[in-house]
Amino acid sequence: SMEDMSIHSSNHKTHFVYSFISEYRGPNELVEIHSSDKIDGIIKSTHVGHFLFEWKRPRYVWFKATKPVYLDFGQGVIWQLMRFNNYSSFCIKACIKNDFLAKFK
């Protein structure tokens, strides 16, 4: 399942590699790494607006925040910094800016 996956960073916008958390046996044991091509159908059917990213100069304080972190790059979209699950790298999730602001009116 997607909850059992540990997503690893990639330098490609639509491709990544992952391993299964349940297969992890310890720091000195090998774990099989899988290609996102294997689960392309699952990705398309469960995608809810989250994307992997690679930041050149990340603000590490954002990754340690205890409250949600939102980024506004313009274009009418707000991006929430989040993890897909507790073991994955960070990703960003898109939200329409007007919908986001309407929650606080």
C-alpha cells in the first residue's frame, strides 16, 4: 500500500524510487529499491495534488515546524509543505489560493 512506502528523493519531476517500510530489517541489511514506473496506475488513481520537489537552498526551520507551512509563489496556488507519510521525504501539495483563504473568512 502507499502508506507502507518510503519515498526517496529524485532529480526527475515525474519519476522517483521507493522502498517498502515493512521490508526494512535494520541499518546493515539490504532493502529492495523500486521504480515509480511499477506503480504508475496507483499513483494516477490516488494523486491528490502532492508533488516531490528538490530545493536548492531549503529553509530547514520549515521542516521542523510544528504547524502547517504554506508557500505562495503566486499564480493563484498555495503550496503546503508536508510528508506523504511519516517515513517519506517532504513533498508539496497544491491548493487553490481562493479556496484556502475562504476557510478563514
